[in-house]
Amino acid sequence: MRLRSKLISSLLALTALSSAASAAVIGGSYYAPQYDYAEFFAATDGRYFQVVLYGAPSLPGFAPNDMANALLPLMQAAKPRPALTFTYADPPERPRPYYRLVLTFDPALDYASSQVCAGAPPRFRPGRPGLFYVFAVYCRNDQVLTETTAWTPASAPNDPQIGDLFRQLFPVLFPDSIYRHLNGMPIRR
């Protein structure tokens, strides 16, 4: 009986380890002092929210347009709380303020979020086939409000791991809890 328990425990541990190895990883994040979830909610609730794509994931055998078409429903299924609808369409007139989510796939290591929001042409590094790597930046006009990176192994645009990545990415990119720093100590309000 004891051997059976140890065997089951070992198998469960291996399963958890292999699941963790294939799960999405969210990199470091940045939140501008101007970021306000209430503003994000008000700007996107019941509205279209533009997503700008730069580059395409390094998944062999898929054209960039096919990739973009496959990603939109995955993002929509994982969307944050507001009743928003993701779209790639440019607004008929540039709104003020101009909110958008910019996703850059396999960006150059020195391609900064300030450049992303300012509209600087993207720069890329060679992607690793089978790795979905994205630099996500939430912009208001030319100002960075939040940013993070995320990556996961994936073999196709409709890979469930990409959907899982977006479900983990959006709460980090659009957090609904606000942190303020008072004397160097983060506090929740």
C-alpha cells in the first residue's frame, strides 16, 4: 500500500511538472502611475478595443493573416472584464484619447514600450519556431500605461496554450487592483 501511494504521488508530481513546463510564462510587468483600471473599463466597456499586431508568431507553416485571424477569437474568449470587443480595424477617425493594445511578436530586445506607443517602426529578433513570444503594451495616445511579455510553446495559431496565455496575460496587463506607494510600501486601495 505504501509503495502504491509513493508511486501515485510520483506520477502526480511528474504530471504537474510537465504541465508547468508547458504553461505560459508572464514576464516582468510595468504599470505607469497614470494607469487607472476605472479609466480602462470606461474606455472599453461596450466598445471596440483596437489591437495592433506587429510581426507574427514563429509558428512554422502559417501565414501572418491566418495567424491574426486565429488569434482574435482566442483573445476575445480570454478578454478582461469589460464587455469589450477586440478588433484589428483602425478607427474611422483617430479618437482622443487613443487607447489600444499593441502586441509585438519576437521584438528586438531594445524595442521599448515608449517606442511602441509613439508609433516607432517595430524591430524584431529571430523567433524560435514553436515558441509564441509576445510583448504586450497598453497605450493611451503615445503614453505607456502597462506592459509585459508572455511566452508559451505552441505548434499552431489555435493551440490551446495560446488561449491559456491570453487568459493569464490580460489580468496582468489590465489589473483591477490599484497599488499606491506610500513611504516605499505598496498598499491596496
